[in-house]
Amino acid sequence: MTRKTHEADAIVVGGGPAGLLAALLLAQGGVATVLVAPPAPEDHRTTGLLAGSVAILERAGTWPDLLPVAAPMRAIRLIDDGGRRITGPEVVFRAAEIGRETFGHNIANRDLVAALAAAVAETPGLRRVTDTAAEIRIGVGGVTVRTGGGGTLRGRLVVGADGRNSAVRTAAGIGVRRWGYDQAALVTTLRHARGHDDISTEIHTAAGPFTLVPLGDRRSSLVWVTRPAEAQALAALDDDALARAIGRLAEPILGAVTLDGPRQIFPLSGLAARRLAMPRVALVGEAAHALPPIGAQGLNLGFRDAAAIAGVVAAAVRAGADPGAAAVTARYEAKRRGDVASRTAGVDLLNRSLLTDSAPALALRALALQAVKRVPPLRRLLMREGIAPGGI
């Protein structure tokens, strides 16, 4: 099929942050792009955008619009809950130790999506179809997407950014590995009596991390990972009772707390696609990998996917090559496989280490925290790799 028979070089399916960013970066790279995505559903969560993701948004030109509604994270504190048989020391990572003002910024997902959607609407060479992808056909020479409204789109590459139950991934026949945890995350927003000093705090309990992330003046977002039954019981409490339950862990750090937003519950699970790409297809974000909300890795990983696919496809288009050819999608797979595999394994290991009651495992974890606390070069290495792996 010649280029004239295609409406676009790339079709991006999915309107979450990773899909919006992928479409934006592709178009900015000179790739004729169509984004197929209905309006995003309401999302009350926040995302800790680490420095690598902030740099990507700066290159995309959207960070100036986001900075006024983003809260800096200048330090990260890890605390073991005192109820454990063996506890590690409190560890504080400070961005200044590696010559940075911040590790990144925390931002409400609705603000992030709104800014990216506005940039998509204003970008030449990028068309958004606010509809679902009802049918996706992947052929040797190209891709056809039929929308829920009966429209037809043709392209040479389809980028699946359509979440855990990706229709693009299914159409491509790419298998997945799924796993679950006996955990759920209760998510809400708090106001508190004391300032957070731009410090994000993770309290590691036997059921998972209780994480407080700065979100403006005396406001923080909470992600409380615990057993599913406890999460449901907490969510059923009235605001005052829930604030008291949260306060048992939060008040020693932030003072008296009150709820400042709705609460949501998300079961914890993981997903890893068997492949990240094949001829005519590339997967980004949760279509490719899904992680528990630990260490702020999930969406940051998806943003690196978006930057990588945009980079390899834009280079192919500039060279006059087919952007969906096997050589191009293989380059994307090669660029992303190591980062995705290492982050997936690392987050899974960290989460499972919190759930064990084995004395040897707890002792090993405590020793590791002691080493991180007492060996500055090791601490600095972990900080650099955490915010921008490999210097990305």
C-alpha cells in the first residue's frame, strides 16, 4: 500500500496520559498521526512524575502549563512500621544529594490529562477522533481501525495505549502474563495541620505501603495499600472515621488530618506483555505493563515508552522508511525491553518483600536499608536510577 492510501503514518489508540503523550510526540516529530480516544473517565488519583518524565514533558512543551498545579518532591522518606518483628532504619533520600532541586513533581491526573489533551488539540499533523476503536485489523502492509461510529482509519503503524485490556494487543495476538496480589489501594486526598516540607513519605506496613505525597500547601495525596477486606471496610467509613483511621499513621508526620477529596479503591495486580512490539504494532503504558503503585514507577515507565516509540518512528519517517516495518518496531522493543523488565521485577520484589513475615527475609531487608542509609554512593546510585534510568 502506498503512503497515499493511508490517512496517517501512525494511529494511536488510547486517551490516557501515555496515549496522549505518544500521539503528541509522534506528531511533533513530523509523523502524521491520528489519536483514537474517547474522553478520559474521571480519575481522582495523582501521579508522581519523576525527573525523567518532567524532562519529556518539557521537550513536548507542556510542562509550563503543568508546573503551576504540580507539587515538588524534594525528598523521599522510607519508614518501617513498628509492628514488624524486624524493622529497618528510617531512610531519607534528598534530591540535593545528587545535585537536583527535586526528584519530580506530584500532579492530579485530571490536570495532567487536561494539559496533554489541550496540546493534542493544538498540534498540527495530529487529528483526534473522540471515539472507540471497535475493530482493529493488522495486515502485512498496514493497519485498519474501524471506530464505534462507523469511521475507517488506515495507517502504517498502530500504537496500543489502551490499557490493561488492550484491544490492540488482542488484535495483534500478543499474549500477557498476569499476576495478582492480596492487596488493594485506597486512594484519597488529605489536608493536614503541619506542612509536608516537600517530602514524600512511605510507611511500610505488613500489608503494603502507606504513602503520603505532597500536593500543594498542607495537602497530600494518600495511597494506602492494604488487604482488600480492610480497604473495603475503610472506604465504607464516614469522613471523620476514615480521617481518624488514616491519622493513626499520618498524624505523627503531618499532624491532624481531614479528607479533602473522594476516595477510590483499586485492586492490585500486575501485567506484562510477552512482546512490546511486532510488525505494524507497538504497545505503550499499561497495554504493555502494569505495576502496583509503588515507587512511582508505572506511568513514568509509560512516558518513557511514549518517548521511545516517537523517537524511533520519527527517525524512520525522516529517513523515508516505513514506520511500521519490522526493523522499526524491533528497535522500539530493543530500546524498552530492559527498562520494562527490570522495573517490573523490581517493583514486584519490593512489594512481596513487604508482605513476608519470614525472619530471614525481614533481616535481609533491614540490612539492605542499613546499607542504603550508611553508604552514600549506593544511595546516590539508587536515586539517579530511580528518577531517570540510564540517564534517560
